[in-house]
Amino acid sequence: MEGDPQNANLDNGFITIEEIQGKIVAKAEKESNMGWLRGGNNVSIAFEIETPVNTELNARTSGGSISTKNLAGNQYTRTSSWVIRLENIEGQAEVATSGGSICAKKVTQD
């Protein structure tokens, strides 16, 4: 988390990381539909995940960037309004953003 963690307001929010049917699921969610950045609650949460090279990724965010590199396998990434970066990917890549940019470098299909 960026900023001063001593002053971050995580009330009504939670972070979970768990294994579900052989998949790792990491979530940062609010109980209300008010976003993390609304109402003076300027909180930034980031996940950095290291995996084996042969990993299929399904990453979604509603308010942040996604950066994926050095993976073999199908990659699925979706964000509402931020940047998606793919680098050195061997496999199919399906990406979508509502208002951000997509940067792909060295992406090849099997």
C-alpha cells in the first residue's frame, strides 16, 4: 500500500488471499459501493505476484493498472480505465479496458 499506512482508512474494507480449487485468488474489496479513492479515503493497494513461467493469469481491476511479463500460457486481463501492459508473453492474450491504454511487447501465440 502506498502512502502512510498508519493513516490509511480501511474501514469497511478487506483484503483476502486464498487458494480456491487450485487457483490463487487475491482481492481488495469494500463492503459499500463507495470506491477506495472516494470520500477522502485515498488508499492505494497493489498486489505483486510471482508465479512459475507456465501460468494462466486472469486479472481484473476496476481502478488500477495491470502489468504482466515473462509468462507462457493464456493471459486474460481487464480494467475499467487504466493501463494494461504485457511483455514477453508466449500464449494467447485477451485484454480489455474501458478507457485506458494497452501496451504489448513481445507477445506471441503458441
